[in-house]
Amino acid sequence: MMMILLAAFTLASTSIVQAKVMSLPPLDREAASPQFLGQDIAYNGGPVISHVKVYAVFWGSKVSAETVSKIPAFYQAMVNSTYMDQLAEYGTRRNDVNGKAGTQQDIGRGTFGGTFTIVPVNASTKLNQAAIEQELEKQISMGTLPKPDADSMYMIHYPQGISISISFGAACSSWEADHEFYHSAQYGNIYYAMMPNCGGSFSKLTMASSHELAEAVTDPASPLEHAPIVFPAAWIRADGQEIGDVCAWQGATLALGATKYNVQKEWRNTTHDCGASSFIAQ
């Protein structure tokens, strides 16, 4: 990753809130630590998302019309594609770096759970991570969003004019996309990604979305800033880079018939590189 970590927040309705180690930076990623160049991603004992169920969440009615109209088809294509097939190598039927048995999960293709436009209870245009997690909790409790299970992933898209600040900086200047989780006392682990509108093209959005979704599947619950890379972290390197960070902004194509989407390459331990440049959706 390029930017390091978010602080923990505590919600009245949750027991633990944890933040991810990495986020997608606005431009080229920072170079990996020299001692880790060429090294594979290690398994640290935590869970993965076996068959991701993606929910496209629109933060209010002013999300870009292009995003609203096009992103659902992209997610539907991505979760049922060879792009997801490549993640199978990051299953957890193995021992972790310390020799402890893994969570015995396989990774396969997922499903698209639909689109959901919320009317935020918090109408502020200036948000932080705690406010976003509180809003998620409220929207789930109100029934606006589906209740999560172990495979649920909320991909949250924001309109222009919403400012999101987290511990390592402001959206669109310090980062452009980020995946997170928190532990809800009522619903268990809730996995989500923040996808602010930074004024880029739809192709750039799909690349960022593929980066975050692949990382969420393979490392949904990494430890807090400055914490050792231990359980519940799953697939993450000792320098804090997940599978998308190692290959940040390296483009590939996902084809669904005549429609082609821009996605990002992901690190492959099996080939020790950033893998294929073309994928097929069904």
C-alpha cells in the first residue's frame, strides 16, 4: 500500500471498529520497500470472502448518472468472471506464516446483490470513517440496506461535493478508493469500500473498484495501523501491501461480449508477477 492506516473508532452500536492498512493512492503507488521487492503475499491466518456478494450503494440521489447507470453491470460482470477465478489461489486451506491452520475457505465466483440508493441520516457533506460506519449501521437497521452475511461487500459510491477525511488524509488528494471493515455488535463483521467521486473517468472508477474488491476478498479484515500483521489479517505482505497494491494502476481488460471494462491486474503468487492482462465475464 501507499498510504498507511486509519485510526480505530468506536460506535455506540458496535464493539470494535478496525481500519485497513492500505488504500488506493491518487496516482502511482509508492515503491515497495526494497527488501520486499519480488516477494509474494503471505497468508496470516485470517478469513477471506469465499463468494463475494456485492451491493452497489449510492450515497444519496446525486451520485454521477454514469456511475448509477453503468457500475451495476460492471460489478455483475466482474463477480462472474475469470477475474474472480484468479483469486482461487488465495484460499485458506493451508497453514499461515506461523504454522497455524487457516480458516479452511475456498474463493470462487460471487454474485451481484443489487443497487441501493440511501437517504443518509447524516446529511453532512464532510464525513469521516466513523460517520460512514454509523450511517451503514443505521441503514442496515432501517432495512434500506440488506443485512450482511460473511460474503457481503458494500461498495459505496459518493457524489461530488462529499468530502471524506480519514487518518491518512482527504479523499481525492491522499487517496481515491479504500476498503474497510468494522465489527458490529448486532451484525458481525461488515465489509465495505469507499469510492469517492474524484472527477475521473468511468474507466478509472472500474479500475479502482476492481482493486478494492479483489483486496477485500483476499484480505477483508487487516489489522490496525502500527499493529503487527497477524490474525485477522489474511493475504498481506510484511510491508503492508495487499494483492492490488503491488500492481497498482496496472491495467487489464474484462470483456463481457462486446463490452470491455478496464480493470487492474492483481499480484499472483503462483506466477510471481501481476498476472493476466485480459479476462472474460459470463
